[in-house]
Amino acid sequence: MGKDSKKTSIGGQAVLEGVMMRGKSSMATAVRDEDGIIRLETKRITPFDKKNIFLRLPIIRGCVSFVQSLVGGTKVLMRSAEVYGEGEPSKFEKWCAEKFKIDIFSVITTFSLILGLCLAVFLFMWLPQTVRGLIERLIGNDFAFNVWAKNFIEGGLKLVIFILYVVLCSLLKDIKRTFMYHGAEHKTISCYEKGLDLTVENAKTCTRIHDRCGTTFMVFVMLISILVFACFESLVGGSINGALRVLCKIALLPVVAGLSYELLKLLAKTSNPIFLPLKVPGMLLQRITTKEPTDDMLEVAITAFNMVAKMDEDESIEEVSFVVPKKRKEVLKEINEKLLANGIEESAEGEWIVSLSLGIKRSELETDNLVSPKLQDKINKIVLERISGRPLWYCIGDTDFYGYTIKVDERVLIPRPETEILVQNALKSINSESKVLDLCTGSGAIAIAIKKESGANVCAVDISENALELAKENAVLNDADIEFVKSDMFSELLDRKFNLIVSNPPYINKEDMQNLQKEVKDFEPSLALYGGEDGLDFYRIIAKNAKNYLEEKGVLIMECGIGQAEIIKEMLTDFRLVEIIKDYENIDRIVRAVL
């Protein structure tokens, strides 16, 4: 059951794959892009009651509204087309931009407006006038039309041309879809005015014919122009012909538009059947200029209407702009600026975010290739996460380790580049027949790299069930046949023996845990970081037990923190040939020992 019926001043316009709605103090354009996402652009406008009092006078206000609709409507239409920007900028566009600092799209918008006006003058002023003149000549010089007859003939021809123009346009696929969005606009407004909840199902039941339609306004313009120009010719004392006649009609157009606007507003306020004859022509023509919309078109129109209604009620709601295709280099520049403004100074992070989101190399970023709105959404979502402090690779969802894609999130540590040195040295000690144990596997990165590079039999161990779940996903992702065991270090391995034990255990001490970067301390799992009071708890366990799980001449390789390598070396009393290997920054990072 609907609520009480109500009127609204909100009106609209169909645009390319969308609808623009205009209220008292705001306007919103909703467009469904090629990915099926509804895009919104909103603007604040000066309320009618706050405009200059002169501009609010009857007829004057109609003239102003006509001009605003003409210019603003064209801009909105062209703006909606930007959501569909495809392909690469032409050489001509690049040349204009570089040499003359010209925005070719703005030029096209201006040219389209001028071309449209010229076409309107030709079709609805010059052509009817010329045809009427031909009729006069065919009838003969003995018969002369008075000014009223001339204008009624021209007006009739004008209406015929307009109807033919609309009918022919409606046969075009793109125009037909625009007419369907026009229907969606009307149905949405009608649904609201009937007091129904604004839903697609309710809007479908409403009429697509509306009193305030621009189609009806155009009919009024043509009818009133007949009367206005006939009166004008009568006042000046005779018929005006040729180019002067066209110029006079153009000069009188503001008066015609103003009177048409007042008539449209007046008739919209009443449903008295006495005025029905004035409404019927426009209503009949709306049968052509509006078509039955699809459900998704109604959803777009409702989105625009709801946004305007909200903005009219709440002045604090900020304007939003369309997400339109942008050049890669422009997207990268914007992302770097956002990151820098939030204290993230490493420009490489912006490059990684954009390049990985687009699936391209970082060297391909500084180009004019366009980035779609959907991909911009993806990029901006990652940026917002990164600004919150979440580590870059958690935001992206995976990272590269030793040439393999490893999924990462808060369940595991992010594999570091220096850990690849651990893998490099591990591979020197094994072959496809070897048995390898990866203690504290985390994401499974080390186990996967060793398995894929050597073909060895790999068993990966971790105490965290969550970490093992992700490690298993990574193994499947990389087609690596690995045995995963939930175990507190060696506790569940019984009497098994291995040729190689490799480990990157937790090694952060108590004091350093308090001073970790925000990205590490707040997001990476402390279970995988904290190595006890001095950071060496797990190394003690390995040093004590590793000999029981290694074959004769088995190898133990471990990664460690800064300043820990020599202490760990002294723990390995059961091993010979203990060596310390440095990382890329010449820091003692890897301890290797042979049983």
C-alpha cells in the first residue's frame, strides 16, 4: 500500500547509459558503466529562491532555465560519455594537448553544442520557412498568405519535421536505449509522486508519461513560437522573409522559451480535464521519446533520484565525481600523491600497486594507456588499505618469492628477499631424492621453492593451523606436492630422518618487539615474530634436537636476525663445518651446519 501521493520539483534527463536528476539545490548523474557498476557524479547548484530576483521573474526564469538546460544538458551528456572512454588517445589528441594545451574533449563538447544549434536552426526554422515559400510560389503570385497563415503553415511543417526527426532517431539502437532511460526517469519520478517506496518493482508499475517532460516543453515551444512570431510580424506591419526572418525567430526564442516554461509549470500543477487538449500533443509524443526500461535502467534512475533527494535535505553531503578512464601515468601520479600525503614516501609502493593491479610491468606505467573505472576502483581499494597501515603485500594479497606467487595475509609473515638466500644455499645441499624438513613454514614459501626447484620430498611444519591452511593453498596454487604437519617444532615428527632441515623461525627479542614498525607490529602475526626474551628460544630447540632428525652428514640451514649468527654458531656443538653467510646488505643472515 502506498503512502499519500506527493509532488516533487525533481526533474531529469536521460544520458548515455544513465539518468541525470536535478533537484532544488543539487543534481546527480548515475551511469552504468561497461562493467555493470553504477557510477555517480553529483554537483551542488544554486537554489532557485537564492538566485537574483530578476532571474526569478516570470518568463525570464523560463528563458534562463532553457539556456541552462541546453548548455548543462549537453555537458552532462558528454560527461556521461566519458565513463565509456575506450582505446588510446590519437596522435592528433596528443599533439593538441602538447602543442596548444587543448583538451580535445572540451573542444568536441563545444563543437557538438554549436553543431546541434545549427542543426536545430536548419531543421526547425530555415527548412519550414523554405518549404512554405515553395508552397507560396507553387500556388501563384495571385494568392498571398497573411502573417498568421504563414506562421501556422511553418508551425505545422515544424511539428511534422520534429515528429519525423524523433521517429527516425528512435530507430537507432543507441537512441532507443536513451529513450528507455528516459522512460526510467519518468517512472521513477511518477513512483515517488504516487507515494510508493522507490523500488524497481514499484517503479515498473508506474507511467512513463509525465507532465513536466522536455518533450512536452518542445511541443509548447513550437506552438507558442507560431503565436509569438505572428504577433511580432503584425506589430512591425508586415511579413519578414529570408535570413532576416530566421534571425528574428532566433532573437525571439528566449521569449518563446520563457512562455513555454510558464505554461509547462502551470499545467503540471493541475489535472483538470479542461486543460487536457493542451497536454495531449506532448503526452502522445512521449510515447515515442520514452520506452519501457529494463530493471537495471530503473535501478540507475532510482539511484540518481535518491542521491538528489538526500543532497537537497542534507547540505553537508559532499560532491562526488565520476570515476572515468584515466591514463596510467595520471593514475600513478594520483596514487603517489595520496600515499605521500599519508606518510608513505616510498614511490615504489605506488608503482607496485598500480602495475600489479593492471597486470603490467613497472616499466610500462608511464604511458597514455587508459585505466578503466573498475581497475581504478581496485587500485583505490588497495591504497585505502595501505594508508590504514596494512602492509603492502597483504593489501595486494600475494607476493613473489623465488619466482613463485605466494598468497599472504595476517595469518603469516610476508616472505622477505633475504630469505631467498636461505633457499639458494639449501638447494646446494640436496637433490630430487633428498628428504627436506621446513620448520616454521608459515606461508610455505620456502618449502614450495625447494620442492619446485629440486623435486625433493618436502615436509613442512608449523604450530599454527591458520598458517598451514594458507600454506596448503599456496602449494596448490604452485602445483607443489608437499606434506604439511601441524607440530610444535619436532614434537609430531616421531623418529623421522631428513637430509636437510631448513628453518626461518621467530627471532625478534622482547625489546625489539616493542619497537617494530607499525606495519609489522600491528598486522603480522606475533606468533611468527617473537623468539623469546633474547630472540633465541627456537634456535636452542633446533640446536638441541636437530641431530635426532638428520641423516648422517645431514645439513641444517637457518635464517637469523642481526647480531645472532655468532651466538647460534656456538650453540651447534654437535655439528661441524658451521658457516655464516651474509645477506645482500653484508649482514650475517644465514647459519649453515653439517652434522
